[in-house]
Amino acid sequence: MISESPTLLARLRELHDAREKALAESLDHDRTTARAAAAQIATVHRILFDEVLTRTARGEDDATIAREVGNVAERMFGLLESGLGALG
């Protein structure tokens, strides 16, 4: 339903943007560093969220979705760790 509705998609984008902004504001770094880190983390979250939606729409069971998306999350956040981990 979400992917079929321009209104719901727009609202979802607003929620993702608000979460990214809140994350940036909570990070204890200069403004631009915090924004860059938050944007990278938020991008991973958006991709994972989209993956859950796609798999749910295809009718995959919850356990399979959780396992597969969990594996993707580990890989993606692992990629971020080498760069963002240096921020402390």
C-alpha cells in the first residue's frame, strides 16, 4: 500500500528526513560532520526499510525477512564502521 501511494511515500520521506535531522542533532561533533554521519546512517536505514517493504510485498515470511535483512544490515553497517568508527 505504501509503495502505491504518492501521499504515503511523501510522508515516509518526511519521516526519514526528520529522523536523519534528529540523529545529526544528537551527535557530538561539528555540524557538518554530524550531518554527514547521520546521512550515511540514515541511508542504510532507508535501504533496509525498503528491503523489508519489498520482501513483505513479495509474501516472504517474517523469520526469513528478519534473517536476510539482518545479514544485509550487518554488511552495510560494517562498511560504515571503518569510516564512522573513527569519530568515536
